[in-house]
Amino acid sequence: MTKDNHSQLVKIRRALISVSDKTGIVDLARELQGFGVEIISTGGTARALRDAGIEVREVSDVTKFPEMMDGRIKTLHPRIHGALLGLRDNDGHIAAMREHGIEPIDMVIVNLYPFEQTIAREGVSLEEAIAQIDIGGPAMIRSAAKNHESVTVVVSPDEYSSVLKELRLHNGSISSETRRTLALQAFRRTATYDAIVSVFLQRSIDDDDFPQSLTSTHGPRIRSFAGGIGGSQYVSIETASEPPNLAQWVLRKTLDLRYGENPHQVAALYDTKAREGIATAELLSGKEMSFNNYVDADAAWQLVCDFDDLACAIIKHTNPAGAALGTSNEEAYKKALACDPVSAFGGIVAFNRNVDEAAARAVIEIFTEVIIAPDYEPAALEVLKMKKNLRVLRAGQPEPIAGLEYKQISGGMLVQTRDTHRLKRDDLKVVTERAPSEKEIDDLLFAWTVCKHTKSNAIVYVHDRRTVGVGAGQMSRVDSVKLGAMRAQLPTTGSVLASDAFFPFRDGLDEAAKHGITAVIQPGGSVRDAEVIAAADEHGLAMVFTGVRHFKH
């Protein structure tokens, strides 16, 4: 090895090449040969290089040991790993290398077995997937990356052009800065690869078919996973049901956004492909989605996915400007819009049923940023495409999203299970002298679900299974009561009221009663519950406790 102490250049004299993705490898090997580099290779890579007229030395010639076990054993040998790990400035290492006939290897060019592509195939068996778990490749990558002071490691065809540029610039040598950068990329690749394998195996264990024979070709078939890393496929970690001791992330940047919440912030979309949702929704028409569009669209979609009945929600800054159930999309939309047509301008509209032409025509009557639905009738899509600035998202079948959710804070990450609680009639506890009527119960359950998706402190007025007024994000609960009534465009008289947390004082009930409500739903649990119940009885209100709180921060 020759090292320039000033520039820290390492001359490449011997390179080991073993790649599954052979894109660009012949050109790279040919240039290496032009610099006098001896090339060592294995199996299919060696054949491809020889076919291109490039002289290659077999790994088995270096190790003096044949490939065996269908190629599972070929590079796992001291004459390979000693050649990578040996410290060139350590006399003991150099002496050991000479004693055992170990020749230093200065460059490793390896990309791994296509595990990601394999598990992406529909119906792939566990046997097929496990066969594509690379062992020798990651071992060589890690050995070379650990000793990047002397060894250059290249793990992706995307890196070939920059490596060649430096080889040309330095007459067959690589700088310490480049070796260090490539080592970082190498460890990132092996970390990602291991995460993909571990998540896949966790998913396979969770699969109902897993108890069948692991090795049987007629055994368990694993669901395909979509996505990509450098053109290959990947899986998501978001399958845990509780916060794990060690969280692994396998994310693919799918889109650079124009900017973040504000123009001076840089932003991108990363996709886990864990399930249907906003990140995987298909943009059918309109401008590119923005950071804020995604955040608001996610809030709208999660709200309508929480209803089994036909629902529509209009979201502004993650809070509902209106929400309603209906017998048709058009009816539900118009009921939701009537709650606050001013705030609905420039909002996000979500449906949990396929959109028809009548609903589409209603939506385009005012400016809307995004519409999201499971799908669209052809006539409806043509109507929506008339509005060039309207982003039309197809999200697939609506399903409540389970698993974990993550919120970054400075210096760390908060992790919690998603709020998937759904209230049932039997869960309600009547605490007042008057019990709610069946119609009031319908409205209370609807109001409770909307309240769950409203920023705390949250108060929601509802009549006839549509929002009448929404008070969101106030520091005082009584202020949310006042705000919801103040913003109401429809009469509050005869409506019911939902509160996402208990009333700490009776003032919230007293204020709500001024606006003509007839029934209240809240968690209960305050030390002043008796005082609040007494206030409800004084005003002739029915009140039910849920025993569940729905803070949303």
C-alpha cells in the first residue's frame, strides 16, 4: 500500500467485486484494470467481467478453498477478511498477513442479494425470502468500512461515477475524505438491510400462516411489500402494538416538497408503506401536495375513517370546519359545509365513500385545496379535473389506522399507540336525572368522534349528526365552549355538546346551557363531577360519561 501522508491518498492495487446488481460494473472494472488494479471476483460477477474481456482472479484461488453449499460459503474466509481488516500500519498485523499468505485488498465493490425485491413479489415463500438474506456481502462491507483508513468500500452503482472521478483525479488513488464518506454509506446500507430483514421476519411471525413449515415450498406465503431503496423494495416497521425497546426505521424518501410549513423550511415526504393512508395516496389531478396539505389531508382522512356510516369532513389547519353524516356524499358535504362555510374556503374535504358526480360538482363550487376519497366515479373525476389547482387524492379503502405514532421533540422522540378507541352505546353512563333520547344518543356519539379529531381543549356542538359549532385549541375549556357557539353558523338551540376531557368546573355547562344545548357527552372523572352533574340537572340537560379522554395535541 502507498499512502501520501499529506493528502491521505490510498493507491488501489487490489479490488474485490461481488455484485447482484451489475449495472455499470463492467465499465468500472475496466477502468480499474486500466489503473493496474488486480480484480478478484465471485460467481456470476466473475463471468460477466470475463465475458467483457476483463481479467479476473477467482475468490477460491485467493482462499484456496472452494465455493460450497450453493454459494453460501465463498468469501467468509481469513484470506478475505484478513485482507480487509488488517491494519497497514500495525507491524503485528503485517507480520500475520505475511505468515498466512494474506494479500491486502484495497477496494471492495459489493451490493447485496436482492432481498427487498424478493419479498415484494406476491406469494413469495419464507424459503425463497430467507435464501435471499445475504451473509457474506454485509460481512465484507462491514470489514471494509471498519478499516476505511485503508480500504475503499462501494455499495451502490450510484457511487461509481464519483469513485471513477476521484480515481482519475488521483491516478488510481482514493482520498481519506471519500473513504470515510463511503464507509458511512456502507454502514447505512447494512443497517437498512438488517432492519428490512428483521421487520420482514416479525411480519412473517405475525402472519396467521407462520406455524406451517418454514422450509416447505408449499408453506406460508408472505404478503408483498411495496416501496423502494435504490430501486428495490422494502417494508415498514410500523407494525408494533406498543412502544418497543429499540425502534428501527426503514423509510424511503418518495417526494421532495416545495417547502415545509413555511417557505424558509425544507421538507420531504417519506413513506413507510405500512398500510393505506395519505402517504401512499395517489394524486390523480391538480398541483403538487405541500407539507401542510399532507398534514391537513391526514387529519381529514383519519376523521372520516373513524365512521362506518357515510361521512364527510372539511378540515382547516387540522381541525374540523365541518363534519356530517348523510345518505349521499352530496348531502353529507352540504351539511358539513353549512357548519362554517367561511372557514371551509381553502380547506381539505374528505369522504369515506367513492365520490360521485353530484358530490364533485358541490365541492368545486368553492375553492378547495384537496379532496380525498377511496376512489372517484369517472364522471366525478372529470368534474374535479376542471379545477386545475384542486389536488385530487385517491386513498383506497378507509380503515382506522392502528399501530404506533411518533412525534419528534428536541433531542428525542415520543412514541405512543394510536387513539383507536371507538365508543359504543353500551359504554355510555347516564349520570343525570334525565336520560338522553335515542336521537340525542346518535348525535352524542357523532359529536364524540368528531371531538376526538379536534385539537384540545375541544368542544363540538352537533345537531342531526352534523357539526353546528367547533371550539378547538383553547387554553380554557369554557373559552372553547364560548368559541364553538360564537363560530356557529347554524342555530345551537337543540344541539348536543361533546367535550374531549372532563369539565373542571360547572362554568362550562352553564355557558353551554345559554346556547340551548340539550345533552352533553364527556369523560367524567373530575373531583367536581358532582357539581357539574348538578349544573346539568339544574338546566334540564341529559349528560353521559364515557370514562375515556380524547386529548389531541
